[in-house]
Amino acid sequence: MTETWRYCGNQVKLWRTQAGVSREELGKEAGYEYETVKSMEQGRRRPTVRLLQIADQMCGATGKLVAAQEFLKPEPFPARSQEFMAAEAEAIALNWYEPLLIPGLLQTEEYARALISESCPPLDDETVTERVSARLRRQEALTRRTSTVFGFVVYEAALRTMVGGRGVMRRQLLRLVEVGELRNVSIQVLPMGRCSGVALNGPLVLLETPDHEQWAWAEGQKTSALYAEPGKVSALTQAHGMIRMNALSIAESMEFIGKVAEEL
């Protein structure tokens, strides 16, 4: 994306210079400081739609600068997770384990926004909004793809992490109980203290493709991988099986989540 920013910013600079418009003049008309315009032209910041529109008008670009906005839209998913998102969208079965966070397919809008807006390095508001919207669109699969089986196991710690504050967290837990009523969705809780050696290794997702291939997804803070190699998929499947065996039943889990929500 940085290369796109740099190219579009350079185009703004070229058109501005050719038209004899200074950075100060462009910034004043668009409502930006000199340094902000400079950062956009140099590709250190994403050129905004407003800057492109004003520069297009002032420099007589006849729509050529405005057209760049199509290539500057924020990505709905981080680059390292796009392959997984594509696989998730087609999976005929999905089993997801999360130790610290509520799985993305189960998050409320305010929970998702609280998480994404606190990314490091910080994201701009437009990117946050796009990624929250993309996460909510993914959730439509739970009710649209009724023949797809979605199984979730959530470590107890994820229920007690105050993402967004008590109110946001309480509504998130109630959302879990609501979604858990869907016939194709199961949600289980792994109580703290059980299966710790495997439970604390990080999130993992097992997927079955339309061609009945078994894939596995594992994620860390800055790295992630989608595995199709049988040996690695088998190892992660065994880990998930051990976690699930130690989890509460679906009925017990719904009761447990309800009690945690009442405590908030």
C-alpha cells in the first residue's frame, strides 16, 4: 500500500508543480497544514479523497487525480490474513479456538471496533471503519451458510478480558449466548487451568474445503500461516481435539457465559 501512496502523492506533486500551485495554497484550500500535504505527497501518509479532489480542481487535472482514490481504499483485512479469509469464506466446516479474544465471527461491532482501533501501529479512521465493516460482513456466513458447521472453543480468559470496558464486554457475552442458539453453531468454554500446555499456545482454526481437504490456520502477533501439509494439519488437529475434550459442554458453556455476563 505504501508504494501506492507514494505514487499517488507524487502525481499530486507533479500536477501541483505544473499548475504553479504551492503546498501552502493547496493545504489552505483543502484544510490541511503544510507538513500534512508534504507527508501525503511523499507517501508517508495516505492521500485523502479531499486532497485529491481539491488538487484535481486547483490543478486542472480533469478527474485524473480523483480517479486515484479507487487505488487508495484501505484493505479490508491485513495482508497476512487475506489467504485465510478467502479459505474461511468457502469452508464447509470450521473449528476455531481462541485463548484471549472472542473469535472474529462472533464479535459485536463495538467489541471489534475497540480491538481494531487500538492496533499498533495505529490505523487511520477510514481503515478502522473498513476493517470493522469487513468483519461484520464475514459474520453473515453464520446465518447465510446454514449447511456449514461452525464450532468455537473460547478460553475463559477471553471472556474476562475487558475489551472496550464492562458495558461492551457484557453485551459481547450476551451476543455469544444469542449466536450459540443457531443450529449450525456451537460455542464451548475451556475453563482456566485445564489443558494449559496446549491452550496457551495461541489461536488456531481448522477448515474443511469444498473439496474435502483439511487445512489449518495458526496465528501469532506478527506472523501467521495457513497449512495444508498433512503432518502439520494433523498436529494442530490433535491439539484442537485435546482442547475440545477439556472444554465444557455446549449447555454448560452457555450457562457459564451467562454467569460471567451477570458479574460485569
